[in-house]
Amino acid sequence: MAVNFVLMLTERDVTIPDAVEVYRGLEVDGLAHVAFKDVGVEPSAARKLTDAAHADGRQVLLELADLSDHGQEQGLRLALDLGVDQVVARWRPDFATRLADPDAPRYWPFVGALSGSPLALSSTPDELAAMAGQLSDAGVGGMVLMPYRQHAHDAAALLAGTARAASVPVLVAGGVKDPSQVADIARAGAWGFTMGGAALADRHDDPSSVSRRVADLLQLCRQLGPEPGPTEENV
């Protein structure tokens, strides 16, 4: 797959209250990554969700949505307690040190200046490229960019420039809704993208809609994969 899909069990930057039930209702093959945020979820539900995903052989990403120092510290403790695979947080050198152990979650900090609720990106293309290079040199596992959470610059160009400057995986989060965006993400060479609200929107009226939407997205990711190489028959 040229681009990875991460199912984000959130709406409006908050974990959905029925996240565990929605996850358990999934009937889809090929989904390798699920994610949720530390806001809107009780620790017991976070534990059930993490354990269920791990039992299914899937990786779990936890985003620390409270960007305050206190919120980030609390969220990191939750991530370590749950044993998630990736943790998305503000860039903090002390987090990079604390998550350097091979058994710790991989640290994927946000790239760029973020503020507000829902989060909005305010950095320029040059600032993002510079920070992407700095984070790559800091030994992080990857980084998270929100090109569709701003309107000052062309999102596809912003993404492409940041991805070129990074030497670690780039995950696109926030505002991904349609196939054209996914195509731009794949074209830029980003590692993957998250989708939450757009995949979950119809779940109350039609619970099976989530599985169908996820299956469609995974099929799109496969279609955007690299062209097959030559075979002995056509060399």
C-alpha cells in the first residue's frame, strides 16, 4: 500500500462515546491501524478499546488532544499505561527522551504551530519544512501534519513540501474527507492519513456504514499503490 489508513474513532476532536461498540461492530479485512484521543474517553473504555484492537492484531495510536502541559503529561501517562503503539503529542524534547526505549510507544509529534478547538494550523510552508527537518533529526518515529486545518496556503503543496523535508513518516490528520485528498496524500509520499467524522457520520442510522466506508477507503489505498513491476512475460 502506498498510503496507510488510520480509523480515528473521534468526532470534533473528541473520542466518540460509543467507540468500543463501533470498533467491535467492524466487519472489515485489512484495517491495520485504529486511533482515538485522550479527550472524551474514560480510562476503562480506553483499555477495552486498546486491548480489543491489539487482540485483532491492529496497532493503536493515541492522540493527546489537550495541548496544555498538564494535559500532555496526563495523556502520556495514559499512553504508557495502555501500551499503545504510537502517541501523538506536542513536540517536547523530554517526551522524545522518555519514549526512546524500544518498548515505549513511538513518538509522533505534531509539526507546526497549532491552536484552537478544533485545532488549526498556522505555520508557513518554510516553517513547516524547517521543523520537519529538525524533528527528523531528533529521532522521532514519525510526525503528524494538519494541512487541511488551514486556509492560508494550498494544502497539497503544503503537504508535499513538508513530506520532502521529512526523513521519517508523515501522518496527515484532520479534515480528510474525499478521495482527491487521499490521492494528494499518496502523491506527496506521506505515510498515511486519519479519518474520523467522515467515516463515522452515518453510524447511528446505519451501523454497517462504518465497515463499508472503511472497506472503500482501504480499496482506495490499494488502488493508489505502486504500479506492479515487470514480469518475466513482459520483460
